[in-house]
Amino acid sequence: MKLSPRFSAENAHRFSFVKAPAVDAPEAQRDPAVAERVAGMLAEIARDGIEAVRRYATELDGADAVELSRDELAATGDRLDPALRAAIELGAERTQQFARLQRDHLTDFEAELLPGLTVGQRYVPVGSVGAYLPAGRFPLTASAFMSVGVAKAAGVPTVIACTPPQPDGGVNAAVAYAAYVSGVDRLFVVGGVQALAAMAYGLLGEAPVDMIVGAGNAFVAEAKRQLFGTVAIDLLAGPSEVAVIADETADPELVAADLLGQAEHGPNSPAALVTTSRALGEAVVAEVERQLPTLSTNAICGPAWHDFGSVVVVDDRESAVAVMDELAPEHLEVQTADDAWYHDHLTNYGSLFIGPWSTVAYSDKGMAGTNHTLPTAGGAKHSAGLSVSRFLKPLTYQRIAREATPALADAVDVISASEGMSAHRATATLRTDRLHRSTLPSPELTTRK
């Protein structure tokens, strides 16, 4: 999440920094050493199968790969504080509720473009999904809502999941219970590259999955990159990002808290404020410094803010939109007197949080219902986040009657001839010939009822 040299040069008159990042940009999650290590692991697992998965699980996780039975999975909820259990159940339901609304607005259709030419589209879920559920330094409990739950809302028949073991070799109960209430079919306690490979290669007692989704560290991200093509993936996500547009009406304490809330994800997580008020920008910088010592995670938030945090002052709201659309952040908050205007004019973001009562954490933990698996590193310029539509295939079809043949075949004849593609041309001209001889059956007799 940064301003490109070209944008900076062309728009230098429109903005200035109250605080610039100390580091030019976050390291991309494409370390050659990581890529080489992952390639070697995937090749070994492809060759040796589940035995290689078990070797890596023992070496890297300190525990063998195991599956939780249905009863064991359900019982993880009994190990939780009642308030946490209730919050997980609420987040799972709210996320699926939003996903079901999305699904309801993806409608099949059929239309006649001209007499005899009928076209249509229907949405069909992928057959199987493998979800990776992180449970390392910070177990991301809501990840199951966003991956398992949304896939199930899309109608995916089989969703399996993998999550890394805890130091004692067992499963993180909150992560496991979140998967259970989200509708997971099978859960395996195995982490990292070996987990993704096992799902992609069909080594867990299931056929190879069609898609792998879920966040993870640099090794997990690289494994997804290298497995893409063997399976589909959701997206390649880097360090979590947050940006805020604020004006003089914003509360510096809230803005600072929300910037630090995402900086907490990791020491290379960028946080940016774009403001039309220099006074507000300076107040937010002071607030960040005041709040940092009060946080138990200040050893993470502090470096993230120092190295990758920024505060940009712009002249007007149009410049604020221009700068923010160039940053294209994963999460974007708007806290201004003109929130509706910004909502109408911003175009590049993963998910938008409108008004001072909206904070990214509400989505991160599943309470807002929207998905927190979102594009990073400028990916919001061309891609959206994970949603129910990602698990659905929009399959098109066409049904053509005899009388529509001239409207299609004659033009195909001309184009194919110009391209030198005689076989394509023949498929059209043969039908034209048969039309004149009336030897093909009527589509009314062959159309499926």
C-alpha cells in the first residue's frame, strides 16, 4: 500500500506528509528462499504422498497430522468460556447471513437475443473447498466464518479444513469450534505448506479439492501461489492494511486506535491516514504515540507504525479520493462530514467502513457479516475480496433453433474464412446447407423439458 513514483510526481502539488513511512514499502511476500523451500516441499509431497505430509508435520508442527472426529469437533465448544462460545456462534451466523444475501442477488437468467437464439447463465457451486485456518501467534477465530461458512452458504457440498496444532499438539478450541458452527465437513490438525499440499493433492481421505482459501504466513501464501492451476485459490494476500480518510470533524483518539488496530496484525502491516486537516493529522500522530505504550502488542504495533505508517495531508476531498484510490487499501475507513460523498466517489478498496461508529475490527471478528479476506498491496485496483460468488461458477449456455441459423452461420462463415480456419467454417456452413435441406430435427423435439 504505497503511492507509486509516477503518481507522486504527477500529484506532488496535491499532498504532503505529516509522517512518511520509514521504510519504502513492505517486503513483498515473494522471498526467493521461501519460494525455493516451498517448491521442494510440494515436489516431495507430490512424490511421497501422505508420508511426506506426516514427516513435515512432525518436523515443523511437532505433531502428527490428525483428524478430529465429529464428536471431538463439537466438544471443542465445551472447552470455551460461554461468552466466547456465544460470540463465535453469533459471528458464524452473521457472516453466513450476509453471504446468503449475496447469494440471493446472484440470479440465474435466460433471455432470447433474437428469435431462435436463447442464451442463459446459471450459478453452480464448486465441488469441494479446502480452507486453511491460521492458529499461530494470533489464532484468527473468524477465518472459519469467512471461508468455511461462506463456502457452505454458496452451496459447496464438501468443505474440509486444516489448522496448525498448538504447542501441546492439540487443536485451538476456538478455531475448531468456529469451523464446526460454520459447517465444516472434516477438520485436520496440520499446518503450513504440508496442509495445503495435502488438500490439493487429495491426501486426506478426500479427492483433491477444487479450491484452497484462507490466510497464512509467507510460506502458506507461496504454497497457494505455486498450487494455483492445480487448484483455484481465493487471492494472494500480503500484510494486513488499513487506511482512514478523515477531516477536522474526526476524533483523533478513534482514528489512532483504528490505525493501531490493524498495525497489530504484524510488524510490516501498513496503516495510513489521508486527511484534509493538518491539525487532525498531527493530533493523530500524537495520539498514536500516547496509545502505543498502553497496548500489550506494542512490540508489533510500534514497528509497524514507525516503518510503514503514514499521515498524508491533502488540499480537498477530490485529492483525498485520488490519493486513496492510488493506495487501494485492504480496509478503508471514512470519518468525515461528507461520508456519503466519499462513498459515492471512492473506487479502490477491499472493504469500506463508513462513519466513526464503523471500525475494521467489527468485520475482522465476523460481527459485521462482511468478509475479511481482502486484496492487499494494491490488489483492490483490480480485484475484490472473497465472497459467496467466488465459490460459484457462472455457467453460460445457448440454445439455438433452426430459424436463427442464418443470423449466426453466415457471419461465422465470413470470419472463419478470413482467419483461414476451415474446420470452424465447416461447422457453420454444414448447418446452413442442412437448413436449406431441412434435415436437422426441430429444437422443440430435443429441448430438455
